[in-house]
Amino acid sequence: MNADVTPMNADEGMRAVAIAAVLGSGCATLSLEQAPLGPPGDAARGREVFVSREGGHCVLCHRVPGVRVAGDVGPALEGIGTRLSPGEIRYRVVDITRLNPEAVMPAFHRTEGLARVAPAYAGRPVLDARQVEDVVAYLGSLR
Ligand code: HEC
């Protein structure tokens, strides 16, 4: 028997979406995380992705400290780095419809199952892996 192979240290186990169910007062709260898509991101680049129209344009819906003109369709993200782990933030940015099928927020790193995609964008996510990691680094720094 190989003592090294446990569900938690096996590579597959680390890459898989980690699911931790916390039971309380009769209802279950799911904490879903997603493993990094690449090397650690850069918070300054992530801020650019967050505010720019060519990037995620997240400010259309989210208020963050230091940005005056922002929408309020989504929750304000001040202090998000203390409320959610990087893996939980990544899980939401990649495809929030996994949490809430009715979500107003688009799936930013999903290529399958998208309807009405212009040919030039077919098979391409809105944000590439590096942009996702940069945004995760930026939001993680909001404390
Ligand atoms: C069209 C509006 C819209 C855009 C654009 C948008 N979001 Fe959201 N976002 C939402 C809404 C609404 C929610 C609440 C969950 C839902 O959709 O039901 C949310 C939730 C979140 C959450 C979870 C917040 C929490 O407190 O749990 C994070 C993190 C987040 N968004 C990050 C981003 C990032 C990063 C971008 C840009 C890449 C972005 N959002 C773009 C509307 C938007």
C-alpha cells in the first residue's frame, strides 16, 4: 500500500473542486473552491482587468474602494479578501452560474454551453487564465 496517496495530497484531489459542507441550524452551506488556473496573478494587473472595458469591466456592476464610478447591480466587493478565500473568489469569477443558475453575473472563464457567441469569440472565454488569476490576486488584496 502506498501511504503517499490520500485524497488530499493526490494531484487530482488538489485540482478538483474542493467541496466542504458545513452543517448548521438544519441547512447546509456549501463552500466551493477552484484551484489556480496558472501561476499566481498580479494584483495591479488584476485591477486593470477589473476596471477596463476591454477586460472584465467588473465595475459595471461592482463597487470597489478607490473607483468612483461603479454600478451596484452586484454586491460591493470591499473587504472581499477577508470574506472569501482565493479559491472561492476564483470559483465565482470562472463561472458563477455553478452557484446560482439565475446569476446576472456572466461566466468569465467558461467556453462550453455559451449561446449566441460571435464566431471570432467561439471557444474563447471572456477572460483568459492569466486574467482570472490577476483578478483573483486583486480581489484577494481587498481587505
Ligand atoms: C452584469 C453585472 C456583473 C458583472 C459585469 C460582474 N458581476 Fe460579479 N456579481 C454580480 C452579481 C449580481 C453578483 C451576486 C451573485 C449573482 O449573480 O447572483 C456577483 C457576485 C460576485 C462575487 C461574489 C461576491 C460575494 O460577496 O459573494 C464576486 C467575487 C464577483 N461577483 C466578482 C466579479 C468580477 C471579478 C467581475 C469581472 C470579471 C464581475 N464580478 C462582473 C454582477 C456582476
